[in-house]
Amino acid sequence: MREPTFDEIISEIRALKVRNEILFEEVPAPQKLAPFALAMTADVLEDAATGRFVLLHDPDGQDGWSGKFRCVTFVRAAIDNEMASDPLLCDIGWTWLMESLARNDCDFTAPSGTVTRVASASYGTLENIDDGSELEVRASWTPTTGRHLANNVMAWLELLELSAGLQPIPQGVTQLSRAKLANQN
């Protein structure tokens, strides 16, 4: 079976349907990291979480990638202070990513990344701002094939949903679009 072209891969990614609560769009990709690249951002409404997904492709491969493709991702989500104090939070964030990749049938190698929790308190003229906490997951991995790379994007979106605290939509359930909901009113 032939490998899809990069244009075929990005067409599949651009055609993905996401939850109504998520704004998913293409943004300019980095130009100097690989001969081919695609970048997407996703924001969960009401600033619950934000993220970026970059797909890099070098037909000759690159040292450190262990393949011809590399997925580079970032997710940041607001979390409550109690969750931020959980000593296992970083392990949980990484587990969410690994389980999302598994659930979306992603074949990959060379995963790497960091999970960071950030807690902030405001003082002085900013003292009226509530204390806040965030979870950040920065990760990259190498898909073993160019087929079904949209699954990697779906895994990243699932990580974004989990980080934002969105309840999963059960398999087989179709979410109504915002346009359909507006027309019903």
C-alpha cells in the first residue's frame, strides 16, 4: 500500500469534525523545521483550554525523529487549585496523552515531552485577580507511517478535551452543530 502524499494527509486533517465547544483552525506553520509542515490550533470555548498541533514531514527523515514525520503539540488548560496540588498531576497529564494516542489507534515511536503545573497568586494592584492554576502538556512523537495521521490530531484534541474537563461524547452519539441549534430557536 502506498504512502499518502503530504497534500492527502493535510486534506484529511483539514476535514476533521470537532466538538461544538472547540474552535479548530489552521494557522501558519513553522517554515524552517522541515520541508513540509502543517499547524493547527484549538481553543475550548470560555478559555478552558488552548493548544497547538504541528505536523512536520521530511521525506529524508531527520536525526532525532526516528522517522519521516514528527508531531509536536502543546496543550494548556486552566485547572482548579485543588487539582494543581495533586502530586500525581504531571503523571496524569502524560497518561492522558498516551491513552489518547492508544484510543485513536496511533502507531508511533520516540515520544518525548514535559508536563508542567503552574500556580499563580496576584499581589499589589493585581490582588483582585483570583489565584489560578494551569496544566501544560508539551509533547512530540514520531508516527511510524504516513497513513491515518489525522488520528494523531484526534488524540491531541482528546487530550485538549480531557485537560479542559469536557465530558466525553459517547461513541455513536452525534453532537448537533451550532448552526442546527441556532435554527431551532
